[in-house]
Amino acid sequence: MKGLTCFLIWLFLLETQAFEIPINGLPEFAEYGDLVELAPGKFQFVPEKRRYQRSLSGESGEVMENVDQVTLYSYKVQSTITSRMANTIIQSKLVNNSPQPQNVVFDVQIPKGAFISNFTMTVDGTTFTSSIKEKTVGRALYSQARAKGKTAGLVRSRAVDMENFKTEVNVLPGVKVQFELHYQEVKWRKLGSYEHRLHLQPGRLAKHLEVDVWIIEPQGLKFLHVPDTFEGHFDGVPVLSKGHQKAHVSFKPTVAQQRKCSNCSETAVDGELVVMYDVNREEKAGELEVFNGYFVHFFAPENLDPIPKNILFVIDVSGSMWGIKMKQTVEAMKTILDDLRAEDQFSVVDFNHNVRTWRNDLVSATKAQVADAKRYIEKIQPNGGTNINEALLRAIFILNEANNLGLLDPNSVSLIILVSDGDPTVGEVKLSKIQKNVKQNIQDNVSLFSLGIGFDVDYDFLKRLSNENRGIAQRIYGNQDTSSQLKKFYNQVSTPLLRNVQFNYPHTSVTDVTQNSFHNYFGGSEIVVAGKFDPDKLEQVQSIITATSANTELVLETLAQMDDLEDFLSKDKHADPDFTKKLWAYLTINQLLVERSLAPTAAAKRKITKTILQMSLEHHIVTPLTAMVIENEAGDERMLADSPPQDHSCCSGALYYGSKVAPGSIPSWAKPSPTPVTAMLAVGGQLLESTPPPHVIRVENDPHFIIYLPKSQKNICFNIDSEPGKILNLVSDPESGILVNGQLIGAKKPQNGKLRTYFGKLGFYFQNEDLKIEISTETITLSRGSHTSILSWSDTAHIINQRVLVSVKKEKTVTVTLDKEMSFSVLLHRVWKKHPVNVDFLGIYIPPTHKFSPNVHGLLGQFMHEPKIHIFNERPGKDPEKPEASMQVKGQKLTVTRGFQKDYRTDIVFGTDVPCWFVHNSGKGFIDGHYKDYFVPHLYSILKWP
């Protein structure tokens, strides 16, 4: 068998020419006379992890040893950027050298907002091609002929600006596989430059690894830079060549350079290759490019004095902002306030269930006022609910009053920046009513920008709020640096240079004009306008731009000839002749998606939907209304890749694993698998109902620990009163490789002077399986190595990974089972979304087991080996319904109180009473040490117990 495998590898190497992407090397590009060499820049698939020894001669005498059973022969990425329109191709070729079938996952991160245009896959000589269909049609075709052992899908990433495209294939021994994905995006100018980010994640060493980025900018290149994003590992590997209007970046590390260390078998290529550049603007403020019946107008004037701004910061200080989010927001706000100019005016509105203002009117940004505002912000203590409606109306009132009294510079720009992490819970809570209130009261010269923090925020609502009021919205997740993201967001909107920018194209032949921005121009950005025209009636396009700067009215007139650009593009084989058409389609579809979300009637929404669908099909791109059907030539095997739901609050996306399980059928994980399965397998279907074991260790509510001691047949309970954000170790067993930690969240506001805390996130780590499971009130995330699967609570599924089975019951429970002998059940508690105090939280249940090692510890783990207790001297307590007793445990005598706690497994609403003896003072004397001894710094930190 080994001889056959080597023969197949040799045959694969002979045939590699047939797999090449048409990528042309630097020597061909260097035919342009104005190119000069710059100084060298500084700057997944998941098969089974087992390896075996093999030798393969590489280029330059390199030897690749200890090769994976699935070999990555080549990994190639090619991007061409023509006038900010980027087209990217990612290609990967593999061969299964193992004597057994292997699951292979092609996992590519692409920028959010990019449109996938094509995907092809060749498996053992059979080619799968893609077509774009209306979403319901695509799903119907998929259900008719699902591919065997192959899946595809597009899932939303937790990153601010990325999504994942994944394809999984079961590959037979000796079989070659090739994947190729195409996507397109527009490069937006931010903070004075364009950034092209390529997420490189080959997963292992590649015999051939090539990345080429070609940039063609008729406007001329001002600078080109590749920052070091790999911590110096590839110093000198990127080769940069820059001409007047063209540039090339080449990144081609050898096998030796790819290694993490000289004798490592892991690859260091795991991160982003970033190319930054800008275009020349010295000669003119804008560039009008006309070609093939479409035009694109780029407008980004420089050397203008900033326009004074009137800015209201509206900051959410409700209870959910407690902890690191508030701390980072305060630090960011202090930096932002320092950036205000003396001619700017500002104030601060902070809100929870009440609304406060630092100043009731706008004040000049003097050093003294800024210092006082910083002191005010530093003293904020988050608590209470969220009254977004009143806070925004207060900010609008301050601006309106200042404008009506003539206190605003007529050349100034007015902004409101809203920072919030939750839904409205106090005052007006109906989202459509809040939108209406803001729209009715805000003046036409005010822009509203929104920054949503965390998974709980209704980002759809914030986007509609900003889009309706001449602003933009951005979202950052709770696991990211809130401070730096807030400052970056502010920097993009903080330097207004022009207001009332108007574009006019006077010829009647110009139609369907769309643009990426509202009518204020901010420094470091760019306004992009695109449209169509009839080339039979018009050989040139005229534009007239009017705008107001800090001290003058501007009128700019531009005339563009079609022949000029046509002559330039015809001389470059890398230039995209359809860039104007693609850019117009990209802008138009995105604008229509915004209009669709704001459509006032169902009829208007249907009309816009029809237009988006027609354009998506015509331009062959995946949008929220379409799906990509990937099928073989016979049409009897199909895969489906949906676009993720627009701005969905969580990250489950539409990744299809295997096939759905019909009700009553035996799930695939219950059958012995004849081949190694290393990728996580999720199968939807009904979960088996069973009566939960009556005696378990439980943690419920805020949080109540209920410890069942089987030998004594007693329940002992205690509470932990801590603070939001703290992480408690529940089970820590290094010998068995099992860890369970829980992170606390706070209620929306205190009650009776106390802020209740609950478990909002649980982390399970099974060390021997290298498997991490994070369960929050929003998602269930499984991570193993570089492979991640994300489910939402709206799913019902089974996921098996080696010895661990995860069962999800929609909106109810997640059960984690190890070797069918040890289990953990997590209950989801949903509360009324508009409840002024309560929040969603998790409960955890662990049946007694003897499978932990003798050294297991943690708040719950220490009771897996039962301590001896003796309860005696029962007597009436202060409350006649709660008798007291003495309890002897661990050499101490404690006073305990009889009471009841709740078990919610059979009744999620009211629960079932569980009698227990309550230990006071956070379990002192019953638990080892003090409860603070169980704090750990991270969700997967191991408890270090003496």
C-alpha cells in the first residue's frame, strides 16, 4: 500500500501543471519601464493530526520530513486591485497520502461585505462548479441532491470585519483535491490609506506557497507599504515593486521559511498579509474614470482646514456595561476628548434608566472644560437599565437649542456619537417608535453615528438608526479591545473637511447614480460615486461638485474621456476591464440593501428586493437574498453556500455539516465509524427525551450552589456574592484533563442596594481531546486546534468529537458527555427582553460520578469525593419556616439554615423545590479556603490549588 501511495504522489507531482492558476511572476510585470525595486518589506483544513515519516525532495535540496497524512502541495493567493476594485482568488491543492479516507476542510476568511463570485472544486477528477440562485431555489435544489461526504457554507465570524467560507470533503486514499474561491470587494479609504488584507491560513507547510497582489491605479500611487504582521518571522520575504501607477507585492516563502522553527513541522503562515497604499491627489481633488458604459468618481480633496464640529457623546452606563467594557470606554473617551480642537464644541450625555448630562448645553473644547469632562467620565459607575430613547432626544434637544439660539458656527458640522451595548429596557422600548422619535426631532444637518458593543446589542436597530440620520454604525464584540476600536471608529468621523457635498452629472444619458457616503466629507476618507451612461450618446462624462469648506464655497468641474482610460487598461494584462461595472454593482447592491431595511411599506420592500435579486443573479454574486449552488456535472451531488443573515446578532451562519437527520432515525454519531473522523460533525435532528437524574450537583440563579452528597443523602447549598466579569473555577482535574470555569454577568441594575450576578458564560476544556467548548447565552462554540464550529441556541443538533458528545436542544439545554460516563448539562434561562432588572443566564447540572481523579478540585469538583458531614441539634430559626442546625464538616462546626432552592430541568419557568441546608458567608467552612481562591484570570485557566 505504501508503494502505491508513493506512486500516486509522484503521479500528482507530474500533473501539477494542469492545476496552475494563471499567476504571472515579477519578471513579466517588470516590463514596465518605470518600475523600481524597493527595500524588502518588513513586515484549513483539519484532517487527523497523526503523522508518519516520509522524505520528499523539495526545491533547493530541501527535505520535508514527518509529513501529514494529507499533504498540501500548493497554496496560492492572487489579488488584483484596479481603481480600488479588488478581485481575489484563493487556490489550494492537496493529496491524501494515507491508506484511509480523511476529512479535509477548506477554510478561508474573507472580508465582511465582500461578494463571493465563484467557487470550484475538483475531487478525484470530478469537478464541481458553482451557480448563483435565488435563496429558496438554491435550498430546494440542495435538498434534492445533497452531496455525499461533502459540505460547503458561509458563516459569520466573530471578527469585526471577517466571514468564513468553509468546504468539507471526505477524501479517499490517494485522491487529489483542488479548491478555488473567487471574491470581490471595494477598498474604502480610511485614515488616509487603503488596506488590502489577506488572511493566510494554509494550516500546514506547503511545498508551493505564493501570494501576489497587483495594484493598478490610473490616478497614480503615492506610497506602498507592507507592515510586519508576523512578528518578524518573514522579515525580508515580501518583495515590493512600485511604479508610478502600478505596483506588485510578492510573498513566496520557501518551505524552510514557512517553518515556525528550523526543526518544526508547523507553519508560521497563520495571519494577515496587509498591503497599504494611497493614490496621488496633489493635482486634483477627485478622479473621474469612464469605461464600458459605467463611470466611477473618487473624491478625496486634501490640504483643507478642518470644519469646526459640535459633538454630543451619548454613552450607555447601564449595569451591563460593568467591568472591562466601561473601563475601556472611559479610557477611549479620555483620549478622544484630548483630540478635540479649541474651535470645537461638545458635551457628554450618559444614561441608564435615567439620563444625565455633564453640561446642559454645548461648551468650547478648552483645556479646562476637557479636563472637567474627563473627571466626570472617570466617576461613572454603571448600573440600572437602558433608556436609549430619552438619551438621544436629550442630545438632539441640546443641538437644536444651540442652533435655534444662533450659537453654532454656520460652517460647522454637528454630530452625535452613541455608544451602547444593549437593547432599550426603560422608557420607550419599541424600536420603531424610537426611530420615529429621533427622525422627527433631529435636524437635517446632524449626523448620528452608533457604536454597538457586545453580542447582546441589537445591531440591526443601530444601523437603521444611523442610516436614517446621515451616519454609519459599527459593531465590536465583547472579546475585543473596546478602547482601541472606539478610538478607531471616532477617528474616521472626527475630522469634517467639507459639508453639503453635492454631485451633479448634467447629461440625461447618465443614470442609476449611487454613492457610498452622505453629504459630509471627513479627512482620511473618500466619497465614491458610480453610475451608468449610454456610450452611443456620450463619449465623455461631465461632473460638477459643490461643497462648503471651513471658509469658502467650492465648485469643481471635471470632464472625463472614455478613450483615456481604455488606452491605459489595454496595456496591462492584470487590469480588470470590468472594474467600473463591478464597482457600480457593488455600491448599488449595498445601497439597495440599506434602502430595503428602511422601506416604509411592504410593497416598497418587495420592489427593492426584486431589484437586488436581479442584480445579484446578473453579476453572479452571493448576497443575503441569494445562495451559491455547487454541483457536479451530472447534477446528482450538490452543496449549498448561503450568505449569513444580514447583521445577525450571533454568529451561527449557514454552515451545513453532513445531512439532516429525519425524526426518529438513528443519528450518525450512534453508529461506529469505520474511518477516522477528525473534523467536528454536527447533525441536526431531534434529541432523545429522558428523565433527568434526580440527584445532581447544581448551580442556578444568582448563583446558588446546591451540592448533593450521595452517602449522606443530603443537599448542602451556599451562595457566591461576587462581581460581574469575575471567572470562577468550578471543576479542575489536571490528571483527567478536564476543566470547567464560569464567568459572571451582572443584572441590569441593583435591587435593595445589591447587584445580583449570574453565570453568563461557561467554558469546558477537555485537554486530551484538545477541545474547548464555550457556552454563552447566545452561542455554543467548539474549538479544536484551528477548527471552530459555532451553533446558536436556535439550533437542535448533536456534535461528536472523538470521546465528547455535545447535544443541543433548541432554546433549552446543552449536554456535554464524555465517554458516556460523565456528563454536564447547561440550562438556558431566557428572561423578558425588556425586563428592567433581569438578564439571560445559565444553570449547570452535574450528576455524581467516580470518573474524576482523586485530586479533582474547584467549587464543585472538590465534592466529587464526598466529605463527611454530621448535622445535629435542629432548632427553630429566626424565621419560623427556616429551622437552624449545627453541621460538623472538615473539622469545623457551622450553623446552617433549612430552606429550598430550585431545580429547573423539568420546569424551566417555576422550577422544582429542592430542600437543602444553607451554609452562610459564601460557603465558608464548607468549601476549602475562601471563595476568592477560586478566581481564575481566563475562561480556560487551570486552578492552581496548594
